[in-house]
Amino acid sequence: DTGVSQDPRHKITKRGQNVTFRCDPISEHNRLYWYRQTLGQGPEFLTYFQNEAQLEKSRLLSDRFSAERPKGSFSTLEIQRTEQGDSAMYLCASSRETSYPETQYFGPGTRLLVL
Amino acid sequence: GENVEQHPSTLSVQEGDSAVIKCTYSDSASNYFPWYKQELGKRPQLIIDIRSNVGEKKDQRIAVTLNKTAKHFSLHITETQPEDSAVYFCAAGVSGGYQKVTFGTGTKLQVIP
């Protein structure tokens, strides 16, 4: 499968623990996006990378959240001191800057449950 | 920022009938309007998109219309089939530099065989 992949697919953690998610974009895609989706809602933008540079962060991304894309390929999203309100599906999407029209391809998501 | 409203939240149609989902947006700078289909437990997948220089776009049984003056756009599915059952999300935003879109709250479409 050459699509966007995410790992793990499911994560259950206790409140206060740290969690880290990984996203592997489609190989030639230089743009990478993180979204959060709660039940019954559409995806909400969290942050965007162009190559290894994090160019925008949503106000939804509190200080407990950090994202990296160190070599411009895979990305990680870490949540520190998790809270029950962090329970959601975390989606990653990637796209290619030079494609027109630009299409974001989503990964399968990581479903986080904070107990 | 952009605010996207989507209606209805649920929609049931008989197989073969048409389905229409409507969205409104608030930011007149938005120039890109994609529609995503998300089946239960699966990733959102782009089904069609439209840009602000076009009023209508069609792809087989799916069509999208855009009214920039009224700031609303709609998805039309004709000859619905059971496999069309899913949650559909509209989105609006700016495509340029990078693609930042705001999603609607989704419409759960059920096609009854």
C-alpha cells in the first residue's frame, strides 16, 4: 500500500501519560498536515509542514502538543500530559506542492482514548 | 477565520433517488471547496472539488455547484446506490501557498435499498 500510513491505529492511555503518533506520507509528497476529528465532527486543522518546516499551527494545538518532521519525510505528533478531552481521531494527510489541483490524501488515523 | 455550516446532518434516500447536501461558508477569500466521503472506520477520501473560478463541476453521478455571491455550495448525487452510504464532509478554504481548509460537520447519508 503506497498511501499515507499512521501508527498506531489505536491507543488507549491513562490521563497524564504522554503519547506519540507517527505518520508516513506518500513518498513524493512534501506537504504534511495533522488534523483532529471528534465524533460527529469534521476534521479540524492542527498543523502543517512543508518539507521539514512547520509553517503553521492552529490555536487548537496547545503547549502540550508538539509535532516534528525532522527529515521532511515521516512526522510525529506528541501529546504530553494527556487529558480526557484529547480523546479523538488524529488524522494525517499529505499532498504534493507541485500537483494541480493539490489533493490531500488522508491516512487511516490514530484513534486515541484517554481514560 | 473560516466557518463552514453543513446541512442536513442526516439524510435518508431510497436507492435510485438523488441526494443533495448544502454548505455555506463565511470567508469571501475562500477559493477551494472539496468534498470528502468517509465510510465508517475509514479515512476521508476526496470525491470532488471545485475552485472559485468555476460554477459547476460534474463527475459521473456526482456534481458540485458553487454560488460565490451567496457563499454556498452543494453536492448532488444522482441515482444513489447503497455503497454511497457514508458521511460526507464539505470544506472551504484557500488553496495557494498551501491548502488550508475548514471542514463542515458532516452529513450522514443512508441509501435504503
